[in-house]
Amino acid sequence: MIELNFSNMMEEVLGEKGISERQIEALRGKIGDAHTQIKARTWPELAFIDLLYQDTSDIKKIAKYVRDNSDDFLILGIGGSALGPRAILEAISPFHNLKHKPRVFIYDNVDPRTLKNILLLVDLKKTTVNVITKSGSTAETIASFMILWDEMAKIFGSKASERFIATTDPDKGNLRRIANEKGIRALSIPPGVGGRYSVLSPVGLLLAEVIGIDADEILRGARDIHERCSEPEIWKNPAYVFGTLLYLMEREEKRNINVIVPYADGFKSFSEWFCQLWAESLGKLGFGLTPYPSLGTTDQHSQLQLWMEGPEDKVAIFMRVDDYGGDIVIPNAFEEVEGMNYLIGHALSSLIKAEEESTELALARVGRPNMTINIPKIDAYHMGQLFHFFGVATAFTGFLYGINPFNQPGVEEGKNLTYGMMGRKGYEAEREKVERAREKKSCWKI
Ligand code: PA5
């Protein structure tokens, strides 16, 4: 089971810069209210919790079809429709494309250079494309879908639909309509589940199954942590403690930056997934906790100086791994060289763990708060726990702030302006807004 160690957030360790039990106790009213909202499913978007009990047989069936018919699997999606699959892929199957088939490509932008390269690399005759968009209308995903559809139609004609899987809303949106009309195999993202909370839906689970990871094992992990994350008592609930401490650090200590620092290369994409979840869910109405992704030990040689001696506006969240699933012992080389020979006989895993612990300690010693999520092993079961833990923690923290952690009005504004610029019908007013803004923008140039 993953575990949260928050000693380095508390006044017993940090002195006056830490949080006291009394401060947490004083929040009991708000915490209770947030818990009630989650328990009573006051928001339809809390449907992400129901994903833990879904039947995965359709996902497994479609994954088998993909494995049997593809050398390459290309995901088209953006935001929550791409970050979750990538987090699973990179955590559980590092260097996947060099070792396994189908190879996986995740195209989550509209950079023409990237897509050109992907198209050069894959053999479209043996490629299955998974188009993932909850709304079925996101410009980036729809544009790349149109391009891939056209390419596939040139090869397969009326059978192009066999090369696609649509993951989208069960009823709404253009992608669902096209999937129904063209007979494209489709999986549903349940109506209440929003993009960034969708990793445990077919959005992430299809990719998992395609690369040979048991989706049920991911869900088993999520269900196990859910037992703890649904505890009403704050001191027994790691997701509530996590959210409450970061909330208090921001409200009372003005620490509004949350650096997530996994000590495992495989979690690099996971930290990007977390950043989207945290930023897009909590950044609204003038509130917000700014996440930024980092990587141990690499960023000790890039960012740590800032965390140690820079502005006192951050909290570090370390992710520590017990079992890396393999190890290498540093051999007896250069025994005679002082300053190198102390490493002989140590495993790389003990070096990375020592570095993680030293960083925690160094920060705590100068009154810089941090907490650590301990992960027994990087596998499907614990990935499920991590995803669900952060999902609950994010919704809960949003409720502490009294905001809606499920919408993203700021993102929608950007999407609408893009529609206007690209000439979509019904968005003429947005186009005018852009044109007016462009006039001002052209005044100042150098
Ligand atoms: O969390 C969200 O809802 C967003 O980040 C979406 O995932 C992103 O905008 C993509 O949306 P869609 O899946 O509808 O294409």
C-alpha cells in the first residue's frame, strides 16, 4: 500500500514554519463538509470513483483486437486524454517501443513536425489509431483524427473504420456520431467523468491492456486505496491529510507552489499527469496551487538550490520507491581512487534512496516543508493507488477552497477563441475578439 509521510510538514520537525495539529483540528468543519460532498456524490463528476468497480471485458476484447492486428498503436488525444495513458506507459513499460509490439505513439499536440515523424515511423497498414476525446470536439484531437482518417482511407477505403478505436462520451459529440455512423469500435467515458479524472476509464485502461498490463489489477489497487481515502476521520485518510496540509501551507504560510519530485524516471510523465490534475482543477476564482514537475535525482543538480535558499513559497512532494524491480551493484572499479571507492559495493537503488532522504532532510533542516509518498513497487496495482489517491485528494482540496474542481472555464475560453480564428460556425464573435486583440498586439514590437 502506498503511504504518506508528512512529518516534515509539521511543527514538531519544522518549528514555527510547520503546521500544528491544532491548525488541522480547527479545519474539521470544512474537512467534514468536503467529506460529505464526496460521500454523497454531490457533484456528478465524482463518478470517477465509480470507475473502480467497472467491468473491463469490452476493454480487454478491444485490446486483444489491437494486439492481434497491429504493430503500432497511435493515440490521438490531449490533456486528460493523453497524460494518463502516457503516465501508465512510461511507468510500467520503460523503453517500450524498443522492446515490444505494438509500439505506442501518443500524439498530444498539433505540431506538424511531430506528426510527420510519427507517420514516417509507423506502418499505417499495421497501425490502430485510438482517438480519445471526451467532448468529441477538441480541435487538436479532431484535426489529427481527420488527417489519420484520410491517410487510412487512402489505404483501406471503406474499411478504414477497422483501423480506429474511438474513446469518447457514450452519447454526445462528433466523435461518437462518426463512430456510430462509420461503425468504428468504441469505448465509453462515463458522462460524469471529466478528462483529467478519466485515467482509470478506458482512456488509460485500453492502453494498459494493449501493452499487456492487467486493467483489473490497476483497479484493484485503486479500490484498496479507496478504502483509506473514504475514511471520514482526517487522521486516517491520506488523501485528506495531503490536501489539508497543502491548503494550510498556502492559506497560512503563503506557500502556493507544489513541486512534485519522483525519484524514478518512470514517474516523469506521472508528475506531468499530476500537474494537469492539480493546476486545472484548483486554479480558479483567484485561488490555486501551482504545481511543477521535477525529477530526482536529476533536478537536485538543477532546481534544489532554489528550493533550499530561494523564496519560501514551495512545498516539495517526494515520491520514493522501495523496489525498483531490478538493481545494479557498483563494482570494484578504481578502488585506489579516494573519492570514488566509497561507492563500491553499494546498489544504485541505495544511492538513489540515500539521495532522496538527504534532500528531504536538507530541506527540513532549513525549515522548508516537504512530504513523501512511499511506493512499494512500480506496478499496475500501485499505479492504480496513485491515480486514485491523487484524484480524491484533488477533489477534496477543491472543496476546501470552496471551488468547483471539475470545470475548466479558462481552458474553454481558449478553445472558443481558437474555433473563432479557424472559422468555426457559431464562433464569429470570438473571431472579432481575436482581431481586436491583434490590433493592440501589433503596436509594440522590437
Ligand atoms: O480535464 C479536462 O477536461 C481537459 O484537460 C481535457 O482533458 C482536455 O481539454 C481534452 O478534452 P477532450 O477529452 O474533451 O478532448
